[in-house]
Amino acid sequence: MQPEETPGARRVLPTVAILAVIFFLSAAGLRPPAPLPASAGATEFSADRAREVLRRLVGDGIPHPTGSAANGVVRGRVIDELTKLGYQPEVQSGFSCDDFGTCATVKNVLARLDGVEAGASVLLAAHYDSVPAGPGASDDGAGVAAVIEIARALKSMPAPRHSIIILIDDGEEAGLLGAHAFVTQSPWAKDVRAAVNLEARGTSGPSMMFETGSANYWAIKLYSEHAARPATSSIFYQVYKQLPNDTDFTVFKASGYQGVNFAYIGDVNHYHTPLDNFENADPRSLQHHGENALPMILALANSDLSPPVKEAVFFNLFERLVIFWPAGWSFPIAIVALVLLLFQVGWLIAKHRLLPSALLWGVVNWLAIFVTTGVLALIFQKILHVAGVMPTNWVAHPLPLQITFWCLAISVVTVVSLAFESRSGFWGLWAGVWIWWALFSVVVCWLTGGIGYVLLVPSCIAVVVGLPFTLRRSEPRNGVWLAAALPLFAAGILGFDHVILLYDGLGIRILAGIALLIALLLSPLAPLLASLREPKAFMRFALPGAAIAATVLAVFAAVVAPAYSAKAPEHVNLQYRQDGDSGKSQWVVYTDSGRLPEPIRVATNFRRIDKGSFPWDTLPAFLADAPHLEIAAPTFTILESSESGGKRQYRALLRSERGAPEAAVFFPPDSGIDQIRIQDEPIPHKTARVLRYFNGWDLYRCMTMPAKGIEIQFELPLGKPVEVYVLDLSYGLPLEGMFVLKSRPLTATAYQQGDVTILTRQLQLNP
Ligand SMILES: [Zn+2]
């Protein structure tokens, strides 16, 4: 055995410093650009101009769900803005239903900019409706304001090759109903080949391109050539595919449109609450939306719009550059990298520079890092949960929690590697780390190249940079340092910003996963730590010591920090409910944390129920008796019924007698209901996934109830009585509920549907 090779203790501190710089550059790269002033050139996108549009659209802060009078006002403002710019906007009105059995009459605003060629066109889309709980200034007012500022810029440019259709649609929050009405009912829809959609789930952060049509490679190529500040990754695309979330782009994609979907996701606590207001809408996010969407819609409108369906692997570097390649390349490259690595390791052993036992310890080291990080992260998560630090998925001060789990991973990587270095040495740890990386890279690239690149790129760099130094013993320590440090830096550059965004996307539930990812990204630090055996290596104690101290301090800060604040409140919805049959009434409170805020608890006698005040309801709630009010309950009148084919067919009228905007009928699980039509619109069979949302109950509802009611046709099997629930729902509480409303603290807010008044009835159908 020859004397041991290491990069030297003097190189550890600079390596760690460079990693820290990469981290700060990654975090800084996620800051969206400064807004351009209103004096910017006519062909440029100016967030200051778009912000004035946004102020005129939603500056009054009034929630405007589909069908509400307030939504009609916002629609009028959208039409005014487009008219002022020289467009001739039209309103497309239609009744539309989604797969969940939710229907509404929606009113889309449409305008077009004619291209040089007739025929194929491209779509620029955002939605103007909001949820009932908040004014939707970012979701999706900012998208609408960006579309209008883009529409202005387009008017000052030469006509594009293909026409651009501007769609500012309605009913997105109710179930993508406006987009659905456009693709199924608008005569313009059949010419559309590609769409650019603008969205937000939060009020700040970079505008990320997180979804494309099926011709992914083509879309990314255009995006890489035209987006001013690219922020994208095939990882977001793959992760998003696994989530139940949808935007209008889901409908466009299902209609075969190509294109790209942009959204920002910072300050998710504001999402779908009154805090999604004009003041909180970050103008930098608006600038980023426009800087990417304007060149993209132009690029699409000037392209040939008949792309081949081909997937790509893609990611951006520091919002400057998009790297991409065909998805099919990743797996063979991963195989070649693994084979080359095994050859190098074999060579090191053959030349007696690496003992087989040292290699084995290196392999075990990497495994020990993962198992230890995983176990500790789960223990930390459990303890912090029990300590009440993480009552919901989104807390007011997530930074201490994020630091806890990052530093936990850093502590484990350093402590474990230092424990193993005397057995495995530099090459043992190097080979151990990169054998695992290369193996995983093969497996993940085989499953999905879109995610595998994070493993593939550093593995390839390790193999290529390592080659001269594994094959020939290098005297200068710089050689082995390069073989260890360069792939480590690559891992940081590719991974750090994604891990930061992963928290924004998934919240507290992903913290243990974040610890594992950081342990993965930093595991290539292990071979460098082998240098710290040298006498008087200060870093041997300083590095793990600092990481452990930071973990302890961060845990302390997380425990001390309040879970909610006025800027990041918890979600608490209030309801007044009256059973139209018995006349019994209740106050009902839903909270995300499952705990009742103290001021509400003392307002009246609330009792907790673990599950469901309705049979389809699976959430815990708090109930208290409420006064009976003289309000008419909804009706469900059988207009006609007949019998054929062993079933009974019904035509029924669902009506809100008090003029509530929303009414619904719930059929129990396994009622055998079939052939449903609402206002003559056929409703597709519900999938098991859809039925799970309401505990197996089958719900049909209209979010924009006309005064005369809506007609529902259906059939039921003969011989089995079916007990249905009928309800109607209006936004806000009756005046009698003012004391409950006032008891909700500033650290809590209405969310999504917000506070509502619900009247129910039960009735039996006897087919
Ligand atoms: Zn939205």
C-alpha cells in the first residue's frame, strides 16, 4: 500500500465556502426581477403599467367568485381595459360542468389579434374569477393584468404569423369551468394549437414554467431561446404531474393544445384568503410573469405549430440559461457513466491504491448517512409536531424549521463521514459516494429522465474529472481535490434552488424529505473530509460542531416562533347551518390545525367532533347551538318520473328558495345513480378518486343558481329507497353570527370558500 492520497486539510474550508456561495447564489437566483417603470418602451413588459391595471381590476379588494355581482363588475373592467387598447372583446357565455359534478354558467372574455396567416392560432390565458374568501389579486388578477399588458405590447408590434386569442376566463376556481366552456363551445377553440397560461398559488416568488404540452422538447427549445429569465425544471414538471392540483392548462392540454404554464408559489399562506390582495401582490413576480410570457406567446405565434411529440430533460442555471436534451439520452449516458466508474474503481484496487475493505467502508458510509438522516429527520419531525411547532402544513415562520432540517443533514454527513474516514480513506469514500450516485442515476433515469438529471450530471462530472487522477497517481493534491469538489459543486448548483422551491411547493410535510435530499446533495463532501485526519485539523471539530450548534439553535427558534401571525394566519372557516326539516341550527367551525383558537372557544359552547358533521365530511369540526332563523330551505321537486329497463328515470328541479348562489344534491354511496344530466349537460361517470373527496357520496351542484332553479335528470335502480341530501349555500354568516365572526382572532382568516350559511333538507326517493 502506498502512502495515502487526500486533497489536504487546507482545501476543506475553501470548498465549504464555495458551497456556501453556491447556496446564496441559488437563493438569490430565485428572486424575481425588478419591475420595469411605466416609461419602459412600448414593446417591453412593464410591471408598473400592469400594476396600474391590477389596481383598477381588483384594487377594491372585493372577492368575486363565479356568478357573483362583483365578478360581473370585474368582467366589465376587463372588457374596458381591452377596449381601450383597441381590441373588440366579446363575452362567451355557457353552462359548463366538471368531472366532480360541479356546474356553473360562466362568462369568458375573449379578444383576438389577427395574424398574417389564417387558420392555426395560439392562446394567451388567465382567469378573472376569485375564490369566495379573497379578492384573488395574485390568483389570478396578476395573470389577467399581465395578459392585458402583453396585449398592449402586442398592439405596438408587427402582426405575428398566427393569430393570438386572448382568453380571460371565468369559473377556474369552481372547477376549470370557463376553460372547459371555451374548448367545448367557442368557435375559436378548434384553431388553437398552443397556449400560454398564467397562474399563481401565493403572492410572490419567481414565475416558474412548470408545465408544458406533450411536445415538451419543442416547448423547452422555444422557452430556452426566448424567455428573458428562465425558471424551470423537468423535476417540477414531474412532481406536479403527481399532485392532484389543476389549472386551466389541464383543460387546454386535454384538448391537445401545446404550450407552457407559468405560476409563482411564494407566500402560500396568502393563497385563497383575504390576504391575496392588491397590496400583497409582489410587482417583481408580475414582472417575471410578463418577461417570460410575452416573448413566449410571440415565439409560439411565429412558430410552425406542428411540433413532434418528444420529451425533454430540462433545467435552468441561475435564471440565465436553460440546459435541455432529449429525455431518451439520460438512461444510456447513466449506464456509460456507471461502467466507466466501475472501471476506475477496479483500476484503483488493481494498483493497490484502494483496498477492497476501504471500498466497502466507503459504500457503507453513504448508506449510513442516509439511514441516519432519515431516522433522525423522522424523530425531529415527530418531536416538533408533539411540541406543537407544526400544527399545520404552513406556519408563519418556516425559516427556523427549514434551517433545522438542512443543518440536521449537514451534521449527519460530516459526523458520519468523519467516523468512517480512517477505515475508508479518500478513495474509499470517493468510490463509495459515486458508486451509489451512479447506480441511483441509472435507476432514476430509467424511471424518469426528467428527475434523474440531478444525479446524472454530478455522476458524469465525477467520472470524467476523476478519470486522469484515478488512472494515474497525481502528486499535486489539486488533482484529487478537483475529482471530489467539482461534482460536489455541480450537485449544489443543480439541487439547492430546487430544495428551496420544494418547501414552497409542499410545505412542512416535505421537511424530512428535504433533509434526505440535502444529505444526498452533500454526500460528495465525504471524501474531502478524509483530509481532516491530518494533525491539528481545526475543521475536524469546527465543521460538525458548527452544524450541530446551528441545528440546536434552529430547533430553539422554531419552538419559540409563533405558528401563526396576522401576515400568515391559520385557516378558520365559520358556518351557520340550519336543518330545514327539524329547524335545528348550529354554528360550525373548521380549522386546519384541528384546534379552536381561544377567542372563538370562549365565544359560545363549542364541542369538537372528530369526523364529519355531514356524512360526506371527513374533517374534524367544532359545533355549537345556534338560534333558529326563518329562512326557506331549498327544494328538490320531482317534475316527472318513468320506469324502463329495470330503472326509474327522473326529471327533478333543484331550487334555492332563498336565492342562494349555490345549491347541491348529495346521493349516498352505492345509490346506483346513472345517466345524469344537469341542465341537459351530461355528467361523466365519477372515478373512484373523485368519489373519495366526499367519502363516497355523489354530489351534483351548481355554483350559479338561477332563480327558477336547475333541472337534473338521472336514473336509479328499482326497489331500493334512496335518501338524498339537498342543500343550498350562501357566502357569509347571518347577522346573528356577528359575535362568532368578531371572535375570530387576527391570526386566523377565512380560506377558500370562506364563511358560509348552509340550509339542508333530506328526502327519500322510492324508485
Ligand atoms: Zn388560479
